[in-house]
Amino acid sequence: MQLVFATNNDYKIREIKNILGDSFNLLSLKDLNIEEEIPENEPSLEGNAMYKARYIHKIVNMNVFADDTGLEIYALNGLPGIHSARFAGENKDSNANIEKALSMMGHTTNRKARFRTVIALIFNEKEYLFEGIVNGKIINEKRGNKGFGYDPVFLPDGKDLTFAEMPLEEKNRISHRARAFEKLREFLLHNQYADNKGVI
């Protein structure tokens, strides 16, 4: 089955290919020579993911999916949320984003946070949403050099390693993105029924 993943993020492509396996021929935007930046101006993860999927679907007219992920920190009333990638500016500097979050949290003892991923799929001209969540906490300093984004400061509940310290295979068993994409994978493999625009 051929699918377009509406991203040019090489790390995401590797991560999702690892999750989806060999049952799918996954094409990135680079594979299709699409280099333009897709706007992310919607007020929710769901809105951003669906906008990106629709945007690319209009161009390629193929089955396509897109994702949007946010880190939601309880002490910051859910920030950075939909602003996670650009929290410290438009250049999407992960280190600057982390430093801003840690600075805003200060010495608060409430370190609870969660990662949430939403996937929007346009499949046979119908639209679907899939969600994955992992709970954890924000530690005081970065640990590890794997992963990307806020991974070095996110410690999942029940684990001793941050996402940035984990091997990819371990992260893919428990991460928010893995949980959302596993739902996508099961849907595609079994072509199970889902209500139009329903959250699965």
C-alpha cells in the first residue's frame, strides 16, 4: 500500500517506517519533490494535522496522512502545546525551546507533562483522526542525545530513561507518536470501519 506522509522531517520518516514496517510504501514530501513549508495556523493539534493532510492531498491526490504533536506541561497551563516547535521562535530551535520551558517552570515541584500526537488521515477520500498520548514529567536538565525536540527533558512515567536516552525500538514501544501510528497501522491493515472524521 502506498501512502504519503506529509513531512520533510527525516527523523520522523525513520521513526514511522520503523513502526509501520514493510507493509507500506511510505513516501515523504521529499520523495515527491515538495519542499514548501505547510502552514500550521490552526488552534489545535487536530486542526493542524488535518490542514496539512488536506493541503498535500490537493496536490498529489493520493492517500495521505499528517501529524501534529504537542508537549503539554501542567505547570504552564498546557504550554507549549500547539506552539511546541516554535516555542522560542520561528527557527524551531529545540535547545532554545527546552531552555524556555525550563526557565518558565523555574523551581516548581509540579513537573507533570504529557506528549500528545494527532494523526490526520485522508484515505479513499474519507478523513480520520488518530490520537496517542504518553504521560511523564519534565526533568531539570537535558539527558541523552537521541530523538529530537523535547526528548532530552521528558521522562515517561515508569521509566528511568528520557526519550533521548532510549534506543529507537524502545521509544517506539511507548511513545505518543508510536501509539497514534499503531492505531493508524491497525486501521490500514484491517481497513476497519471508522466514522467519518471520528477520533479513534
